[in-house]
Amino acid sequence: MYSHVIQDSEKLKNLLGTKYLREDNLDKALDAFSTVNDTIWSQYPYQKYLDANPFFTTLSGAHEASAADTVKFTKPELLKELISFKKCGRNPNNSNQARDLLKVANCYYNMSYHGNSWIMSRSYWSSNHSEHGLQDDPNYFGAVKAREYYLKAREVAIDEKLRALCLYMAARCEDFYKEFATNSEKHSTITINKYDEQFKKEYSNSYQEFSTCESFTAYLSEVLNK
């Protein structure tokens, strides 16, 4: 009765880790992913779709590797880094608190439908942007958790470039949530993207730095490497 299940035990452990990740229970997800044989991460589809830096993002081509992707992570390695950055982000005495929170936000963004590490949350990606009926759909399609951490990073940031970046990304996430709410027929009452309006008001002179993929990548690189 269990012969086929036993043969797929690595897949089941992987699915268990994904289940906990969808609940944002990172410690349990890490425990589950750590029991998976390491050889699975060098096989398809992981060697193809888990080959980008989850703590960095670009304006477009999020599913393709960028110049920032000098380090690759397995699922347990990625979660160890994410847990570490979240812990550092909770420490008000950490001089890099805002940047650590920005990396957390980028990771949640990249584990969503819109990012380069979506395979952490789902088994496949489709251009058919439709609700899966899973508990983390708001995070996966609407980037809710990512928006939360971009705003947290902005709240503690002193550097004005970092504050502008976080607000810009929060506005992008808000757009994704509006689209998700519309597609899922939740009849969202959100009509105006307040973060986008705030960004236009406060950073009208910075528009050029966010207008192209190249300028955005350079901007983010500068912020993260300060």
C-alpha cells in the first residue's frame, strides 16, 4: 500500500516544508526542508528555478537570473538566511536593521508569483494568474507579506534613498494586491494606491532612478551595499 509513497518520500518532505512555509512557520519549514536529500536541489526544476538571488530584485524579468545572482541557495539555505535577517531586523540596536528588513522584504517578494524564487511557495508557475485557494494566496499573488516588510524597513530607515526604495516597492506590492483582489472576486475597496501617491508626492525628482531596469538595479545595489 505504501510502496509508491516510500519511493516519493523526498517529495513528501519537500511538500511538508512548503506547507509550513505557506503558513509562514519558517522554523518548521526549515526543519522539514533540512530532512530532504541535498541531491534534490541540483535536479530539475530546482536547479533552473532556484538559481537567482532571493534577497535582490529587478523591475522586470524577475524569473531570470540577474547580475546580482552570484550566490545560489537550496531551500534550507534560503530559509536559514531569511530567518537570520528577520532576527537581525527585530534588533533596534542593529546598525543594519533597515537593510536587513529590506532583504527580508525582497525575499518575501521573490517567493511570490512576481519573484525569482516562486518555487519556494508553489510547484509550478503559470501565466494564468488565478487564485489557487490556498491560505497564502494573498502573499503569493498579492505580495502582502513583502509589502509589510518594505514598510517596516522604511519605518526604521534613516537613509533617504532606502526610504524611497521601500516606499516604491510597497506601492508595487499594493498594485499586486489590488490585482489579486480583483481576480479573486473579493471586490476590493482599494481604488487608490496610497503608497504610489505618497511616492509621487515625496520623490517626484527621483522618478528617473526608478524608470528603467538598469537604473533601478543600480539604485538597489547602491542601497544594499552602503
